[in-house]
Amino acid sequence: MDSASLWQPHLTSERFEIEATRGSARVGSLPTPHGTVLTPAFCPRADEGIVPGLGPDEVRQAGVALLAASGLDLPLRPGIESIQRLAGIHRFVGWPGPLLVDAGTQRLCELDAAGGIHGRLERVDADGVSYASPVDGSVRRITPASSVEALEALGADIAVPLYDPGRTLGTQNRRGEVRGLSALWAAAAFRSRTGNTGLMLVGGVQDVRNRDEAAWYAAKLPLDGYAFLAVSRTPRFGPLLEILPAATVRYLATAGGPDELAIALAAGFDLVSSDAPWRDAREGLAYTERGTVSLKGPPIVAERGPIEADCLCYTCQALERPYVRHLFGTHEMLGPRLVSVHNLAFVARLFARFRTDLLRA
Ligand SMILES: [Zn+2]
């Protein structure tokens, strides 16, 4: 059966409103059952339902409106039934605002690339993915339909069902197979949505190299939005972004820092997730308007003052660079925490400023 005949009418795409555009870039508003997200929005990756080292209030105070949790990890630990008994994912993780939950394509790719036993991709076939659990190594199975069932049961506001990671089957001589797989999986995910949960479905596409392919995806995948996995530092998503229906959400799952995030904003992505702010913070790397600076090494008298003079985060309001350096020198956990607070605020401000500037233009 042709996958195009499987589609149901859009349920939610009309809810996303684009307020202004400039070139490829745009700003908008995205209502969800747990609040409206002003776009473009940075959504920190909270794979286990937590931004490592930070409490939900600290994340919120940094200017973050949307969290990206992992639909691979949470169903394994603590499990969907446990989360349901604990009043749902929002109560469980202490985040009353919108939650985007990714079924795990990005996590599986990262875990597999890490080369460990846990999380390894065992098999990708026409129906789904078998993988070794990142928790205990047991072999698990996930399909597009089972991923939607899990995302609905968790109570996600924005759901990214399992999609073909591209990297696994995306070799040049098998491209026809990859395209067919993406469409079939997206169709299976779409059919599985019950329509009772307000779930916004953001389907995944990957590794598009020219306009013909882009047109094919746009015609075959009429979803609420589209997810892109940045598997390289120079993703070439331009052809697809130009052709996708304007009122669909574009979500980029990346691991990049400020430079890559700025490229994503200019390219027209509406939602962008990353774990770079605290991954860099652990290494003592702080974001500033003049580039990333290392705060490892002994305190420097000439550095007196905050990390960033005009930053309103707790770290910059209360403490000076030499003290933060001291914390890294003494291997205190407070050092990475304070720099995480700052980096998260820096990135949230980058997105907010982009939005304000574009609306003023
Ligand atoms: Zn700061």
C-alpha cells in the first residue's frame, strides 16, 4: 500500500502560528496543553527527566520554556507505569510547562556511536529497531507505533516518534530503501496517535541532499512538524526546510554550542535541543559574547568581575570569575553547576534576542 493513502487529516498543525520571517528565519508561537512556547525556543535535553546538576526552578529562571526529555530512557527507568502512578511526567520531573519527548532516535545513535555494550543498535529492519537497553543491556524492541503509545502514556506535549536514524541505512546505494522506511515509519506513528491527548507529532526525516528528495519528503510526510538529527557538524537541511509547509514545526536535535545554535536559528529551526551548555560547563567552559572562555586554572586578579557583565543569571549577579576558577581548582561540584546556570541563561538569551530582533525588523 502506498504510504500516502495512510494519512489522516492534520490535527494540530494549524495551531502553530508564525509571527514574522526574515529570509529563512522565523519566529512564532506554539500552543501546547501545558503552555505556549514562543519560538524559536531552546529546549535543554533532559534525557532522564532532569537537566544534569540543575533543579527545575534554576532551568526556568534561566529563561527556558520547554524541556526535551527522552522517551527511550524514562520508559526503562523508572518506567511508564511508575510515572503514571506518580501523577504523570510533568509532576514527576517537577516541570509544569511544555515537554517535548523524543522516542530515542538521537539517544540510540549517540549510544551506538559510543561503542559500549549498553545502548547498542542490534538491528534496524522494516518495522523498527532492536537495541541493547542503556540501563541493563537487555535486548529491547521499539517500533514507530510502540513509541507513540509510550509518548502518549507518558503525557508528552510534543512527541517525536521513532524515526529512521539515516546514519544506519543511509548509504548512497540504499537511499531508496531509506526513503521508503522513513515514510512507512512516519505513517505507522501517525496512525497510532489516538487523537485524545493533544499530542503534537513531530516526525523525523534525515539526510536529505537535494530538492527532489526534499519535495518527496514534504509530500509524503504531512505531519505537525519535522525533526532533524544533526549527525554532522555541517547538516545540509536547507533544501528540505525551503520546501516544507511553512506552518509545520521544525525541530533540530543537536549537541552543538552557541555557534551551531546560531546557525540553526538563521536556517529557520523553531525548536532546538542540545546538552552542550552543561557538557561544556563540566569542562569549565563558559559562553560569552566574545566566545567561549575556559575557567580552569588559578584565580586571575585581572579577571575580577562576573563571567559576563550584562548577564542576569545568578552566577553573574552574585559571583566573580576568580571564585568560579577556585571552585574548578578544588574540584567542587558547585563550579560546573554555576557555569551551567550561566551557559543555559546565555543560550536562552541568544534565542530570546533573536526573536526580539526579528520581530522589530
Ligand atoms: Zn551569567
